[in-house]
Amino acid sequence: EVQLLESGGGLVQPGGSLRLSCAASGFTFRSYDMSWARQAPGKGLEWVSFISGSGENTYYADSVKGRFTISRDNSKNTLYLQMNSLRAEDTAVYYCGLVYRQNWLDPWGQGTLVTVSS
Amino acid sequence: EIVMTQSPATLSVSPGERATLSCRASQSVSSNLAWYQQKPGQAPRLLIYDTSIRATAIPARFSGSGSGTEFTLTISSLQSEDFAIYYCQQYNNWPPYTFGQGTKLEIK
């Protein structure tokens, strides 16, 4: 069974940094592209970032470009999201997801809450 | 960036009845569209991909149709567990992947 488990969320001050992790199991991690998406409280879904299976290709939403960095460690079956220069509008539940055929996300992890507030 | 617009924002339907949810793209996405279901406090779950193909273990009462810019998710006979928020997502022209704002399906 494919499982994705996020961790690393929490309360951080504006301008601060946080690193999220997503531990993957149940599939050959290095063979699959992965993404991060987020959902602000009471709002809809927003795609954040994508990384190819090898880690060679990465893409970002304009809202996080230059501040967030996606990476992966295929030896540890783990996906990361390094978030710097955090803003109040980055407050959200962050989900990792397996990107199937570079198209849809399935499955999604359970999410980790990031709160940016002073 | 392709903008996805869902309607209505909220849909009130009685159990056992049919629900029809709409999703419109600002430009053609061919058949490259997925639907997700999200229940309170849970992660989104894939229902439909490539406009009309049900994901694994999704009941046959869920069906998708459309192409180009107009898409529909139909739930033929609503069960209590179907009341949730539904999102469409395009993957024809990315980055970015874009989602609709969601339709909340509530019990009438």
C-alpha cells in the first residue's frame, strides 16, 4: 500500500524558515514524480511545487518561487520542502502527493499544518 | 495560467438523488482533467482522471464527462458518504497545475 506521511509543520514567525518532510513507502520512490500542494484555512487547493523522480527537474508556483525549494533523497524515500522567507499567506496545510504520469496527484499524504504568525 | 471555475459553489441535494457538478477551463485542456473529493479534516482523494476514468475503488455511481473547456462530475444516487467538497484539476498545460475553487455538496 502506498503511504505518504508529512512532518515538520508548526508555528513560525514571518520571515522565518521551516523544512517539511514527506516519508514515502509502498512503492519504488525514485521512479515517481512528486509534488507539494497546500490548502489555506477554509480555502481551496493550490499546487506548490513538483520534482521529477531523479530530482533533475523542479517547478514552482509563482507565489513561492525564489523562497521555497523542493528536493528529494531517493536513498531515504523522502521528499522535502524547504520554506524560507515565510509570510502570513503561506499559512496552510501542506500535502505531499505522488504525481502519476506527470498529471494527477494520487495518493495524497494526510498533511502538515504550517502557521506563519508573530 | 489556466483558470478553472467550478459551479455551483454549494449544491444541496437529497440522498438518493443525482448531483451534477460543473467545471470550466479558461482555455482548452483537452481531456486532461481530474476530480478529487475532500471530506472535513481529510486529504483530497482522487476520483476521476483523464475526464472520465474512475480511480481505483471508486464506485460506479461517480462518472465524469466533457472535453475542451466544459466538464461535469455526476453522482448518480447520492449516498451519505458522498457529501463533501469536490475539486477539479487540469494537467494539460503545466506548470502550474491548477484547481477549481471547489463545490461543496451538502445534504438537502
